[in-house]
Amino acid sequence: MTVTDDERPQRLSRPVYERELLRLQVELVRLQEWVRAGGRRLVVVFEGRDAAGKGGAIQRVAQRLNPRVVRIAALPVPTERERTQWYFQRYVEQLPAAGEIVLFDRSWYNRAGVEHVMGFCTDEEYARFLRQCPVFERLLVEDGILLRKYWFSVSDTVQEQRFRDRLKDPTRRWKLSAMDLESITRWEAYSRAKDEMFEHTDIPEVPWYVVESDDKRSARINMIAHLLSTVTYHDIPVPALDLPPRPPSTGYRRPPREQQTRVPDRAAKLAR
């Protein structure tokens, strides 16, 4: 199925999007410094349908932040050893220390989604997850972690079109796997799993926030603006910095160019 122009969501214009994104990213820097200076811990969970725009939103959140403070956790398939551990154990290892922010590109909710729908866990393991997850998250909050959970929602027609676009784009083809494509045939199964997950884990201490993402630009703006609105942060004073004068030359001469391996200037050829 191909999405027609009439069916495509109304897109936020690029100039408006870029102007507002930059403003929000400045605020994210302020939030980052508040977290760092105060030794706070912030965890943001990104979940949702395949091709719903989670990765792009994470990139825009982290784009202008300090990678020493902000880390993206995107865990691979568990190893044989990890499969024998308590399910939440490998995610606990990714939690932030004081002054850090962790963005989970998918999280412990894999068990409530893909593992359950695709049969990668038993019914007993699934039921245990639904019982333990609210307890686990309450413990995180009780320990002082700021935990936010976002579910990116996309329509079936837009998801399919994004899959088709990725198939044709060599720079994004890696984003697709056979399991991603199978999600098309299991749309209703994933919908039921999401509804049951919300029923058990949408708790007052850590509610779910749904981001409508048929328009990626709007989704990113809405998600970041909402995240900022949920944290009472403030400006951290920064020390005044002055650029020192350059010292006088000591007569040092660089080695001749033929002694250095230089990157070919392909850009100059393209500019001609």
C-alpha cells in the first residue's frame, strides 16, 4: 500500500521545525547542566512501533549534548549468559550514575512487545514481567531516578510507507530486518500487546506518554517540549571564560609536506 498525498499527515514546515528544534536543544543543554551539576539521574525510555521515529527523536535529543553526560543505551540480543540472569539485570547495568542521562533506544519493554509477540519468551516469563515491571520502576523512582517513558505511535499506512522508503534508500536499508517486516503481518498482535502492557505498567509514579508520530518533525518537537516540561530544572551559573592572547612565535617550522600523509582534497575538485 502506498500513501497518497491526501493521506500523508500535515507536516510541520522545515523552517518552523528547525527554529523550534534549536530553541528546545538550547533548553536541553540547560537541563543537562542541571543534571550534571546536581548529581541527578535521568532515564528516558523510547518505545513504539517499528519505524515510528524513535531513533530520530533520540538523535535530536542527544545531538547538541555532552556525550560524557548523555548516553544512548541500545542493547543487542541478550547473550546466552544474560538469558540466565534476572530479566532486568542487564538493563540495571545501563542505569545512570550521578550527573548522567541515559536514553533507552528500546528497553526492558522488549519483553512486553517483540519477545511476547514473536514467542521469544514463555507465557510464564511474560506474566512475571508484567508483575515485576511496576515494582522495578517504583524502586527506581524511590531511589531518586527521574524516569520518563514515551510511546511513539504510527499508523499502519505510514509505517508501511516508511518501510518501503527504507528498502529503496541504501543509507537506511540497515534499519530494516526480517523481523521488522513481519511486524506488518502482526499489527493486531502488537496492538493487543501494547494495550496489555499499558494496562499493567501505566502507573501514577511513572506514566506512559504517547507521541503521535505520523509527522516526524511534530513528534520530535512535541516529545522534547514535553520532556522539558516534566522536569523543574534551572540555569546553572557558568564560569566566565576569556580567550587568551596567542603567544609570539618561537620560530618553529612544520615538517615539509612531503613528510606528512595528507587526506586528498576531494572537496576542492567537487567545487571546481
